[in-house]
Amino acid sequence: MTAKNTICLWYDGTAEEAARFYAATFPDSRVDSVHRAPGDFPGGKAGDVLTVQFTVLGIPCLGLNGGPIFPHTEAFSFQVMTEDQEETDRYWNAITGNGGQESACGWCKDRWGLNWQITPRTLTEALAAGGDEAARAFAAMMTMHKIDVAAIDAARRGEA
């Protein structure tokens, strides 16, 4: 069954490589199909990979090899909810350890320029709680790159 709504992500010739990395890194992720261009196009030649249909964490995506004109920006990111430090570390390290880069407050960028928010559930719950608990967790988060679950939990309790 084809999804009625699909996220289209623009790549500079690396859509298949990125899709295969996501499929190997995240559960409920896979490469569904690879389509080659029937003719030359601005980002490539006939026979080059033009589009890749893939799924990331259950979300249908289309990778379009459109060339270098439109790079990824922080205006779009995948937010991945994690349950604990182990899961947070696993995804963060997979992305940053594969040519990506760290950013602030749980954000990182993969080597293709796509942005990810690796967000432990405890942080989301703290912010939703509001009041002093949210303020403390928020202040702790603002000092971090990768989120430290123990530090967020301590801030929630007022111990930091």
C-alpha cells in the first residue's frame, strides 16, 4: 500500500547510500525501492539513481537525487524519541560516528546534511510537566550536545 503522504528529501546523488544507512540504523526502517532515471536530468544522467523509496522509523520517505542546489537545513529534522541513555547513545553515535556532526540540545547532523533530534522521553516529559521542573530540565538541556538522561532526571528532581 502506497502512503498518501510521503516526505521527500533532496540529496546530491547519495539518496540510496543515506537510505541504506537509515535502514541499518533505525528499527522499522527499510529501503523499499530504487528507481533509475530514464533520461538525463539536472543532477545526473540516464541510468543514475533518481529516487529511492524508503521508510525511517515507520515514516515513508522519498529520496530524490536532485543535485547540489538545495542542501538540507535545520528547518527540517527527524525527532527520534528514545527510552534511555543506551538507546540515545546508540542513535547519536551511529549518526555522528558515520561522518555526522554534533550540535546543541540533542541535535546532530548526518553526513548527508539531514538533521536529527535524539530526544530521551524523560526530557519531553519534563518539558510537558511545565513549571519549575520544565525550567530546570530546559536549563540542563541548554548546556548539552547529546542529552544526558541522568542529568535531565536530576534536574527534574531539583538535584542539579
